Amino acid sequence: MNAKVASLLGLARKAGKIAGGGSGTEAFLKKRRGALLVVAADAPGVLKKYGAWMKDVGIPLIVEGNKQELGAAVGMSPLAVILVLDEGFAQAIIKARS
């Protein structure tokens, strides 16, 4: 995982601007809230589940790191999916991947 992306995800968590895990993520997506969905590379089922949904709601989706790395980046147990709620953090993460 890109170190800058991991750092930005950690900052977003401290700011309260992420939803981690399946149920938290789905709750926000059902309300069409969110700015970026980050999916672990070792979670193909999650990618399949959310891929079409993200196109429908117009939220970008990126694949970054593995479950262990995503969880560690935000100080939690391994996570397959993280929803970034803030547009500023989302744009910074997308830019950091370039």
C-alpha cells in the first residue's frame, strides 16, 4: 500500500470522515453519501459486490493494499472496504496514487 494513501486514510479516520467495514459502509451508501470507496485487493467478492453499485451512485472506487494494510492504516482490525466520506480527503487519496 502506498504510504501516503495509508497516512491520508489515518488522518481521515481521526477526523471522523470514514466508514469502515461492510455494514457501516452500506448504511452510508444507501443514503448516497460518500466520496471514495477503497477496496482491499484481496477481497474480490467485495469488489464484485460494490463495483456496479459505485457506478450507479457515481462514487469512485479504488483498489489499494490488502485487508491487513487497510485496517492498519485506520487503526482497526483488517478491513475489506473503507468509505471516505469527505471529498477533500477523497481527492487527496486519488492524487496520492498518481
